[in-house]
Amino acid sequence: MPAAAPVAPVAPQTQAPPSAPTSPDVTVVDPAMVKRAVKAAALGNAMEWFDFGVYSYIAVTLGKVFFPSGNPTAQLLSTFGAFAAAFLIRPLGGMVFGPLGDRIGRQKILALTMIMMAAGTFAIGLIPSYASIGVGAPILLLIARLVQGFSTGGEYAGASTFIAEYSPDKKRGFLGSWLEFGTLAGYIGGAGLVTLMTALLSTEDLLSWGWRIPFLIAGPMGLIGLYLRMKLEETPAFAAELTKAHKNEQSRPKVRLREMVTGQWKSLLLCMGLVLVFNVTDYMLLSYMPSYLTSELKYDETHGLLVVLAVMALMMCVQPFAGALTDRVGRRPVIAAGCAGFLLLSVPALLLIRQGSLWAIGLGMAALGLLLVCFTASMPSTLPALFPTKVRYGSLSIGFNISVSVFGGTTPLVVTALIGATGNMMMPAYYMMAAAVVGGVAVWFMRESAGRPLPGSLPAVEASSSSPSGA
């Protein structure tokens, strides 16, 4: 794919199209190109979380298919163990795809991760059950999950970097929020399909063949996402880095892994703290709570799924407005509000959920969901702004995936184990409160990035609303 981008200060081989105004002091982005970039990045994220939503919402069924046991808790733990295994390999994927994204380009790596993600998800739908091939079934499931996890190691950091580097400075929060809008859309698509199948299919049909349908859908979804990503051009920021390399008689930008880690250690720590609170609360609400309602509180499975679906739909409605809010008041106040909310309201919200009535569960889940929007709306624009362009993809991939692997993806497994060991049903609330404390410390030390250029990049403005002299 061409490395062209609508940016002024570049060499002839990366010149902007005639429709984009140019200036030596500002990057002028084409609004149509920005919209295409946001759509392609968000769709990939939607496909990733479609799979995670399906896996989480159908976890009880998968436990029976792949991990036969007389103990339902053991089955659920085994299923979430395979879920967590994919996250343990994510840092390795980030260490591979991140530096490659800084060297050969964001667009190429995002296309590659899309292919691998779709292949891994599609493969799960083809795996025979434990009853058919015995221990080979969970082994194949684990392998497919590892492929997914490896590819995902380069997905979120790449997608958020791609949108951030295409966005005008004053709209980066709003445009970045659509990445997590894709996450919620994927969850709703996956959870909605599982809910529909649970309502329409008998238990026998669901165990026999019904569970395969959501995973097989990933094939055509992946092809659509790949097509959209292959049609994109490189970001203006990376095009500028490529021009610098050409001036230095290098074919590609060269960045050592040490520079991405030790050279950015303060930003990496901040990234890991922000990602911790973001992902612990995210996975707690969207991945663990459906199983918590069913296996721990003995709540009706279909009604529990519908409640969570309604909460996610509410979050989708609020998401773009919250993203725009971060552009006006800043990222730090919004993230700080989310941390304070989880610290103060996690216990009351869980007590409402445990009360058991539909209105109480809905109110408690809605409160947690609206607090989570503080993170989903701000993180896609906050995290890329922690790192300079030269190492942005690589450093963000490493920091993001280490934190997700250690804390986020293990949340369902750890909380299930804590409840089993202590018998304390309030563990989910305590876990979210601890994460909120860590996130609050990170917010205290981070710098505000709203309305400012990305580190290492020129100010970015929209072609339609700015002149070449405006910054």
C-alpha cells in the first residue's frame, strides 16, 4: 500500500493530495480520510470484542463442551483459564507488532492483525468437542486463543495510534471515542447473538452445534475489516517519520526495543496504571458480570444477558458525547471522575446487583457502566499522547498489553477464584476499588493532552475549517 498521507511537510514520495492545504508549521488532515480511518479501526476493534463478548457470554456452555466435569465452578474456571491464556501472550504480540508498526507502518500491521484475529476466532468454531476427540479439544481451543491473543497484542495500540495520528488536535477525544464505540458494538453483537441462541435453541442443540455459529461469523467479518484497512493510507505522523528516514538515507525508521522501554519508562508506568483501571473495570462489567449473575447469584441467564445488553446500549449512546467532553474539559478530569466513582460506588452498586430484582440489577449495572464510559471515552486519545511518534506504536503496545495481561484479562479468573477461596460475594467490588486507587495515582502524575499536538508531531487541523496559516 502507498505510504501517502494528507500532510504538508513531506518529501515528494509522501506528498499530500491536492485537496489538502499545506503549511510548514501545521499538519492539515482531510476530514473524509479521518472518517475512513476511524471506521476501519473501530470495525477491527468491534470484531475483536465480538469474539470476547461471545466467549464471555457463552462461557458456561463452552465449559461443558471443552472441559467436562461434575463441578460447574471448575468448568467455569477452566473456560476463563483459556480466556486468560490469550492475554498472557499479548505482550509478546505487542513486542513483535508494535516495533514493526513503528518501522514499516501502522496500516500494514493493522491489516495483518485483522487476518490473524479472524482466523483464530473462525478456528474455534471448527474445533471438535471433548466428547469427540478428548483432551485434544481443549488443547486446540488453547492454541486458537493464543493466536487471537498474539494478534490482539498489536490491535488496540495500533488502532488507537492510527486514529490519534489522523485526528485534528481539537477533536481527538471525540474521534478516539469511536474506537470504544466499536468495542461496545462488538460486545452487543456477540452478546445479542448468544442471547438469541439461548432463547431459541434447546440446551442440547446449543451444546451440540449452536455454540459454533458466533465464532464462524468471524470469517466474513474479518474479510470486510481487512478490505477497509487495506484501502487506507498511512497516517500523517508516520509519513513524516518516513520522510525523516529518507533524508537520513534510511529506507525505514529505525527504533531499538531498548529505546521503546527504558527510554520511555515513566510514560510506560503511567500507561500501565491507566490501562489497569480501564481494563479491570471493563472486563469486570462486560465479561465477568454475565457469568457472575448466572453462576454465583443463580439469576436467570437470559434476563441477565438482556440487562447487560441494555447497559452496553446505554454506554454506546453516551460514548461520543463523553469523548467530545474530554476535548472541552480535558482528559484528566474525566478519568479522575471515573476513578473516584468506582472507589465510592462499587460497593453500593454491587449490593444493588446482589439484591436480585430486575430494577436493582439494572440500576447497579447502569451505574458501573456510566462510570466505565469515563475510561472508554478518554483512553483512546489519552494513551497515544503519552509517547512520541517515533516509538508510539511500540511503546504503547508493550505498556498496554503487559497491563492488560497481568490485570485486565485475568480479572474473571482471579475474581472467580477469590470468591471460591473466601466465599465473599463482594470481591468484584473490592477488586474494582483497588484498581480505582491505582488509576487515581496515574491520573495525578499524567499531563493533560487535550487540544495539544501529539508528542513529536506538528499541530493538526482539519482542511475544511482551517487555513494554511492557522494552527
